Amino acid sequence: MQTHAADLATAHAPRLVTEIPGPEALAVIERDRKVTSPSLPRAYPFVPKRGAGSVVEDVDGNLFLDLNAGIAVTSTGHAHPRVVEAIQRQAEELIHYSASDFFLPIYSEVCQVLDRIAPMSRPARSFLTNSGTEAVEAALKLSRYATGRQYAIAFYGAFHGRSYGSISLGASKAKYRTGFGPMLPGVYHSFYGDFEYIENVLFKHMVNPREVAAIFVEPVLGEGGYVVPPEGWMRYLRDLCDEHGMLLVADEVQSGMGRTGRMWAIEHFGVEPDILLAGKGIASGMPLGAMIARGDLMSWELGAHGSTYGGNPLSCAAALVTIELIEDGLMDNAVEVGRVLMEGLRDIQSRHPLLVDVRGLGLMIGIEFPGHDEMVAVEQAAFRRGLLALGCGENVIRMAPPLVFRRDQAETALAVFEEAVASVASGA
């Protein structure tokens, strides 16, 4: 039974009408396995057809409650009417013209908005990309160019993307590097949240700080397990950068755009980055990323960097409306509904020792389990009950729903999630 599109956002979910996966889903999966790259990891056999708000319908008519927002991408919910209208209006005027070679009006309009909302006290300039990974690559190039230095520091547990520069910076899972070495030279790693290793080990034995261009850090660790850093650590990194002339690059691809209850997660720590990276939720599902840097750092020469598709008009139109919606209430909703989820999850934790830890900010919440197997079992049990949760790190399930997630949906999600946890704990 299909739900009318206009009613999907307000429909009660989960609502399952077939086995999971259903017959139509199985047919799609069979075709997929024959023609797509086997590198695509696929968490579980979910085959979405359409979505509205925080509800997604699969090809068999089953309704799922979305707790991962397409991996923290659909910030304003699926098919938000204002976002859809903006894309349609822009498509009627201009679908593409390269901003790398010409003056695309909507490109600079987005950059102007990013300058306004950037967590920097000095003017900022932006370079728009197709993805967060491309924003990371741009920042790596700019930081080396602007400082004249060749090295970078990143952290174990971090994930910065899949391209060569970004996987060289990232160190969350060995499988992301397996078979692709050697990595980009000149990258050193420290431990996330550690106050001593950079100075006592890296600077003493591995690299002179005067040759380090930048420290790349996620203000809240994303794929590495939704870890909030210890108090004072971001300030420590900022001070370290100031002392040695290094740049602080905040990778907010997953934590930015209102997800933590502020526009940028780094704002929780009272620290200004030199370069900030955005992606995922910036355009509600349209492909867009951004490298936002202090204006004085944007010193590179004409033609030093560019992109054919980066800052595509459709994506830019979606971004402008997305940022408006986030500022006009969705950021506040992330705080309020995030509190409901955190309190509810900690209540579940008090009854189920299978939950080792519950942590996060706003609607960026991590639930830690004793091990990988328990995490996967709960993830799968939740899916079979119509809840789209998703693992990260080795043993953490993330809850990162659309920022339109309602209180009643949060309460439903908590009830279904506890059922999933209880089934795994009992071995059912």
C-alpha cells in the first residue's frame, strides 16, 4: 500500500506491510549486485523510493523512520517543500554553468552567506566543491600554499573522505587504505583528545612544528564513533597552532550545518578555525561542499584551484534555502529534540547494560556497545523494525536524524530502539 506523497511526512512510522526486505526490494538488490561496484558497503537491504520529512518509504510501501538522514545529509528532511521549490525554480533558469571560468551569480551569493555564518571574526572567502572530500583536498592544498610548509597533522579515528589526500589524513579504519598505498606523504597522526602526544612525540622525534602547515580536526569525531572531545582540547589545539604558525582546519562536513545545535560544532568550544570545511547537510541532499577560509589565507594565484561542477546552480539554490531553514528554527529543534533522545537513551541505558555509553551534542548522538558484533546486531534488529539507524566506528550506532525530527518521532524511535536492544540482549 503506497502512501500519498502529501501525507508521507506526517504518516506514522515505522509501518511495515511486507517482510523486510520485500519482494520489490529483493529484485532491485539482485540487479544491483550484478552491475554496481562491489566496493559499495551497504549497511542493510534497504531500498528507498521516496521520502518526506523524517519518513522514508521503500519500494514495497514500507514506511521507515529515518535516524541517519542519508548519513547526516538531509538536514531539512527529505524533500522539504521549500528546498524542492528552490531547485525547481533554479532548474527552469539555469542548470549549469561553470563558476570556475565564469561569474555565476548564485555561487557568490552562497559564498556571501557562508562569510556571514562562518565562525571567524575576520572576513572569509569560500571555494565551493561537489563534496566534503573535495573540500578537504582544497584545504590541504591551500594550507600548504598559504604557509609554504609541507606537513599536516591529523588524528587516529578521524574520517575525512575517500580521495587520496583525504584518506591520507583519515585514520578511522585500515580497510579504507588497504590496497591503495602508498598514501600521500607528509601526514602525521596523533590521538584524538590527547594533550601530550603532538608536542612530546611528534615535535620531538618526527617533525619540526615550523614545517607543519596545518592540523586537521573534526570538532566532534564523526565516522570514528561520534566522540565529543574533552574539555579544553580544542583550545589546546588552537593555542598550539598560534604558537607555531600552523593553521587549524575544522572538518565540519558531518558536524556542521546546525546538527549539534549550533551552526558549527566548533562554536561549542569557543575556538575559531582558520579554515572550515562543510558538506553533507549544507544543501539538503544536493551535492555541495565548501572550504571556508580566512580571507587573508586565500592568497593563491589565478588558476591554482578550480572545479567544473563545484557550486552548481541547483546545489547553490538548495543551500541558500537550507541555511535559512536551519537558522529559522531547525538549529533550535536540534537542541530540543536532541535532549529528548539523549535523556531517553540514557534511560534505556539504565535498564540495558548492552549500552556502554551515550554521548553527543544536539542531533549528533552516539550509542556505544561492548563490541562490533553487538552494534551490528542492534543496527540490524532496528532495521527489521523499521528504524534506519547506522553504525560508525567499531562499536557505535549514530543517531543523526533530519533536523526536522519531531518530539513524537523521537519518542517512537526510542521505543523501537529499546525493542531492538532487548531482542539482541535476550538472543531473540
